[in-house]
Amino acid sequence: MKISELNERALIEHIQGLLARPGIKTEVCAGEDDCAVLDMGGDDYLLSTTDMLHRETDFPPQMSGWQIGWMSAAVNLSDLASKGAKPLGILMAIGIPPDTELDFFDDIIKGMDDCAQISGTQVIGGDMDSHRELTITGTALGLVNKDLLIRRSGANPGDIVCVTGNLGTAGAALISLQKKIAVNKKILKALFEPFPRINEGMALVKTRAITSMMDISDGLALSLHDIAKASSVGFKIYEDKLPVLGDVKKQLKDDELTEAVVFMGGDFELLFTVRADMINEAGKACRFSVIGEVIKEGILIERSDGIEKLECRGFEHFS
């Protein structure tokens, strides 16, 4: 079997089966959640997450050096946000082609630093070497109180399904770039400068109303399937309640809009479930949209012409 025959999540499960963890106490293992969670003693868990990005795969040619640096930090910080964690710092390893202009490289570093600072943390170290293709791997560390840790596995039937921000904006930008049609700066910014919801994540978990949470950088549908699998539940989502910018609706055709909003990745928003009797309490933490409910089984979306199953599809490497 070749790696290309597996999707990203199947390959992660395969790796888990190969790894031994003697003497290491982990609350959450790689592949089962957005972060690894380590019990180091005391009142807090230490959280760790890592992401690798490549010039050809992850950075459209229209991106500036600053935007590349920003995104490289944001993808890691978004994982911490999904756990309600306070960032401690980011380590960045950079493989850089030797003929890269120094000014461009400087912009990458400044973008990383700006994203870290706006999230209340900083770049604390890393590594660098010569590489044929620009490759950046970030590792973010964070802390969360043990009583406030939120997993993907806590959703229960009757809970309310919510998301922060808007959906499909990054997807609209990517579709427009691929079609080489004009797109406004606000839509492009969602793709090139995703904003990690650190403050929202920390505020939400403190309400103790949240039962499960993850970020949806790989797409809404795939994230719903991930939480459903971890929590052994189903979802019913209402298409007319999905928050979408008016400019995005104008930018895309109907079939493209569904693809961008439901299946495409790039929106670094938080998907979470809330106890029905505590939805008002959760509303005090931040702004969000109610998009559905947790049910016993099945992952469904209600559209104007009826209810249908929501397929398990989104952004995955190797697929």
C-alpha cells in the first residue's frame, strides 16, 4: 500500500498504532484532538500542537512574506484556541531556499511575530536550514486549567451547535483565485491572514457551558464528522443558519457557495457544542452563531428542499 491510498486522518491513525508511549502520561494522543495534552502536575495541563506548511501546497503565490509568516503562526495558535488554552510561546522551524531575498525572509519573521503578539504570546525559538522549497513547521505550547479542558469527545444529544465568525470566506477567496477572477480585500484577508480565536476560546471554556470544541480549518463538514466520531453522537445542521458574508454570496455561484461554506477549509473559526440550558451563559463570552443541534446519530443538513446526509469531506492531505 502506498501513502497516497490513505487520507490524512487514516494515516494519522496508522502512525498511532506504530508509536509506543511507555512511561508517558498523556490525556489526549496525537490524531484524537487538536492538541496533545500533558499532565505535568499542578493545576494546569501543558498543551502542544504542531503544523507543517509548504510554499506550493499552502501558500498561494499572491501571498506576501508577512502573510506567510502570519499564517504559519496562526495555524498553530488556532489549535490552542480550540482547547481554550493560553499560549505560552511558538517554536518555528524554517527550511528556506538560499536564493530567497532577505527582505522577503524578514517579512516572514515579522508576520510570525505580529500574529504571536496579537495572540498574547511570542516566538520563543526554532531552527533553520537550507531547503529546496520554503517549508515552515510551527510548534505552539499553551496552558489550560485542568477543570476547563474541552475535548472533541464531550458533545451530548440536545446540545446546541455553534460557530464563531463567518463560514466560507476563505473558500470564496481560494475559488476566486483559482478562477482568476477579481475578489475584494476583505475576502482575500480571510484566506491570507486567518485570525486565531484565542480570546474567544479562553472565554468560552470559562463559562463551563461548552461540551466539545475544535477549529474548522479543514472545513465544517469534516470537523462535524470528527466531533461526531469522538463523541459518538450525530448532528443536524440548518443551512439557512450558517453565517455567510453578503459579499461571499455575491462572489460565488450556488454550487460554489455550498462547497466553500460547508466543505472547504481555511476558516480558522471555532466549532463547539453548548449545553442547551447554558446557551445564554455562553453568549456572554463572545459573539457566535447557532447553526444546529446534537442528535443521537447521523450527520444531516437541512436545506430548503429537504434534509440530506452531510458527507465526510473537507481539506485533507494525500486525498
